[in-house]
Amino acid sequence: MMFEYIFILFTPILGGLIYGLERVVRARMQNRKGPPILQPFYDMYKLLDKQPLIINSYHIVFALMHMITLWIVIAMIILGNSLLYIIFIHLMASVFLILAGYSVNSVYSHIGSNRELMTIVAYEPILILIAIGFYMVNGTFDISAIYQNSSSLLSMIFLFLALLLIIPIKLKKSPFDATEAHQEIVGGVELEFSGIFFEILYMAKWIEYVFVYLLVFLFAGDNIILGLVLSLVVFFIINLVDNSTSRVKIADLVKITLTIGLTLCIINLLGLAYV
């Protein structure tokens, strides 16, 4: 139990290390030296010297609630709570981010929030169907039970592929990074944050990394080695795709995700129902 609490406490640090490793790998894929693995933490330290600008109190509160709610989601996963509840609370974290964007009088921030809403339409049904798949295989939504059972990767392979499809959306990677497209909307929701307040969103991104890879781990069940292998494979695939594809329009993001992702999920669920 002590290990679980330590993991929860140091989740942002783990997320920062994953993000730092990703930047190193991306640089190598682009044939450049790139930053050190600890660069995200150097960035956090540098942000402390930046002058913070408070647009309004709601702007900061919603961002803080976004980060805290994501942290709660990680705690619920580690402590073995219901996957269905976790998905809904994760949705609440996304809503806080959207409200933060709407709380300021900025066109780019509002467009970013609009796009965040569209991505929820794309990935949320898939997350729910993945949870239903785990229920059909394990007879429960409780993550503690899922982790104690054998791997469900083969029986849920299409659901795993659907998760792989939406991970770039959650991590804002190409081709599904339209929500913070710097060339189009200058960062979107993040635009009006500065200094220590931007650190809140920066840390929330790190926690989102941990959330995504914990979901990948679920497909390995009680096989820790398989979970590590799956996470590494997904890590390199996501970065390879990110470095080799261009951004699609937000409408295409929703269309691709729902047509391909939902089709994969439905086929897999029908297969589980008739096994």
C-alpha cells in the first residue's frame, strides 16, 4: 500500500520524465541532439522567474481544478477504483480545462476550448466502450480485479487498437494535435497562462501521460513485463507517427476517430458477446 501512495505522490515527476524521454526520442528521430531528459523540469524552474499574469480568478481556478482532478484520476487508478468512474472523472478534468479557455476574452482561447469539446465527442465514447470491454472480460469495472486477472490483450485487440488511435488526441500529437495548433490558434486554451500559472497546465500534461500509459497497462492484466513492453511499443509508435504525419482538421479528427475507433470497438464487443 505504501508503494501506491508514493506512486501517486510522485506522479507529476514520473510524467515529467516520460515527457523528457519523449523529447529526446523525438530529437533522435529528427536527427538532432535535442534537450536532456530533465529539460521539462528545467522549463518548470525557468517559468518560476516569469511574471505571472492573472486574467481573472476563474481562469486560474479552472486550470488548478483541471490539474488536481487529473491527479485524483491517477490515484483512483492506482488504488483500484472503478474504471467507469475514472473515465467520467477524467471527463470532468477536461471540462475544467474547457471552462478555463472560455473564462477569458480571447478568440484563440475560445477556439481552443471549442476544439477541446470536439475531441471529447471523438474519444469519450471509445473510452466508455473500452471500459465495457473490460467488464465483459473480467465481470467487473474495478481496476484492482482487472490487474489481478490474466492479460486481456488478445481478446480485446481491436479495443486496444482503438485506444492507440485516441492516444495522440489525449497527448496532443500529430495528426490529432489541432486543439493547441500553434500555427493556427497559438496554443489555444494555454494562450493566456503565464509564469507559475502556466506551470499548472504544464504539470497537468505530465499527469495526462501517466494516465494514458496506465490505461495501456490495463491490457496486460497481472503481467507486468507485458505491460512494460506494451507501453514502450505504444510510446515509440506514437512518437513515430507524430514525427511523420501532418495535422488534420478538427472535423477530420472527429470523423476518423469515430468511424475507425467505434467500428473497432463494436466489432470487438460483438466478438466478446458471442465467445
